[in-house]
Amino acid sequence: MPLAAGERPWPLKVATLIALFIGVGDLGVVIVEGSFRVGDAHTAPGGVLLFSVLMLVCAWGMWQLRYWAVLAFQAILAFVILFFSLLLMRANNLLALLAAVAVVGGGGYLFYKLVRVLSRLQMPKPPS
């Protein structure tokens, strides 16, 4: 069954909020601090700004029920899940282990739920 006019399933709302939070958060850190730090490493502000804009575009596109935006967010989510599953092998304390398991488990579940949203976005609308 295709999505009704204005219908936004909860996985789409959650994905939109995550993309918005990451986009605004990263952008805010770069604007306030001038750079973005991960541990002891500094990343180039240009790359962080590009990723922030990408996440904000995904958030806007998902809210507008655009297929490409959900698909792009799922692709990014797949890389995040893969990265954190590799970090599971290097977890050296309980916090790192719990964080990796939470991201892999929660991200995997969200990815699974977004597949149905994608299929409903792609379905043709019934003639009226």
C-alpha cells in the first residue's frame, strides 16, 4: 500500500531526526570551534561541512518523502553499521563495546524498517 498524503511512518521520522541532529550538530561544532576533533585527530572543516550539508539535504528530502533521500541515508547508515561492527573487534572497554553494539543493533533495525518505507515510496499511486 503506498503512503497516504502526508503520511510519515515512524522509521522515516526517526531517520529524519537523526540526519537533522547530525547535520546541525556537526555544523555547529565546526562553526563554534573552527575544526572538528575525533579523539586526538583533527579533521578538515571542509569535509565536515560537506557531510553536514549532505545530512541536512537527506533530512529535508526524507521529510519531503523523496525516494533518493531515503536511499542515500540508508547507504550512509550501512557504512556506519559496517564501521561500528569493525570497531567491535577493537573494543577495549565496556563503554566502547556498548556503544558499538547499540549503533550496530539500532542502526540495523532502522535500516530494516526503512526498506519497507522505500518500497511504499516507490509504489504507484492508485487512480482516483
